Amino acid sequence: RPVAVNDPLTGSPFPGNIVPANRLSSVSQKVQAAYLPLPNFGAAGSLTNNFQWVHLYPGDQFIADVVALRVDHRFGNKNSLFGRFTAYLPRYVTPGTYPALAATTLRQSHSWSIVDTHVFSPRVVNSFTFGGNRDAIQTAIEVDGHQPPSGAKVVSELGIGGVNPGGLATPGGFPTMSITGFSNIDVQTGGPRVSPKSFTFADGLSLSMGRHILKVGGELRTYMSYDGRVPAGTYGAFTFN
């Protein structure tokens, strides 16, 4: 039987059982056109389970570069230096709930160490070490041609007001939209992260005294963690039944 489409403001059916175009939200229409793909699966007229797609990559991490460098140098009979540097540089394209909402990540991890050994005499040897590591993460930036939308630009294009009170314009972020029976329309928040970044300084002095060896020294470790991602909810959260 035909279903009567009633005007929620008056309770009366719309003329011709059709919602007038001027009563449809312009914001909702823009969201539907930009982020909800047309059905391509299931029986004709199916309102659920009617879309399928395959992520273009076999996994979220589709490529990574690894760099390793080591240097050993002897300055003379009393001084030698050892150095090591490694870097792991993967790129990620993570599938979103819909094809237009894929997320991207660059994760650049570096570690390094330098050890200087100095022989002051056959009985006195000093070793100084400097090392550290840095795990930097950037999200919502262009990776392999994929550029997730910017939340500030999205809300401006959609015409959503009253959100982003701080005027943030960093990459990523999105006005989260939840519709009953559908996957959320959302993109991971964007911005830089450094977690962690640490430095280590150590020095040790060895003294040989007959049948005994005395070792003295000290070590300093520093640690820093930074999160510059856009807070969740910055661009609004909307729920529809």
C-alpha cells in the first residue's frame, strides 16, 4: 500500500505525496551528494546493504621506506667514534566508511646514537654516549594522491554554522554525522603528533687500579610528547533517526 508522506509541521499529507524541494535541507543534500555514494549492490529498491566497494590497497600501510646508516671512525690511538642512524618511513591510506572518506597518515620514526670513546691512559678510559628517538605522526595530509577533506573547509562548503569556535584550520577533522541504520559519515581527526621524542646523554669513566676497576658516570634522559590533533567534536556532531 502507498505510504502517506505527511508534513511534520501540519500533520497533513504533502500534495502528490512528495516533499517539496524547498523543504529539504540544503546541508543534507550537499552531504548526500558529496559523501554518500549511489547504490551499486542488491536488489532494485533496496534501502540497506545496497553498496559495496573494495579499498584500493591490500592494507592500510601500502609502502614504507627503511633507512639505516652506521659510521665507525678512528681518530687515532686514543680516540674512536661510533654513530648509527635508522629511519622507518611508512605511508598509510586507511579506508573510511565510504570511498570519499579515506584517511591518510605519515609516520616518520627516527633513532640515532653516537658513542665517543677516549683513552686517556692505559688505566683511564672515558665513554660518552648521545642518543635519541622520535616518532612523528601526521594525519590528514596528501598521501599517494589522497587528500582527506579539511573540517574547516567542509563546514564552510556545507553551510554549517555554530561550530569550530576556535577557528581551527588544520588538516583533517569532520562534522560527525550518525544516521540510524547507516555507517557514520566521519573522517579521523588531523594534525601533527610527536609521541614520544626522547634524548639520552650518558658518560662513563673507567679507572683501573691494580686488581680493581672503578666505574663512575651519569645519565640524563629527556622525554617529550605532543598532540596537535583537532579535538573530536570541533566541527559538530549530528544524529538522525
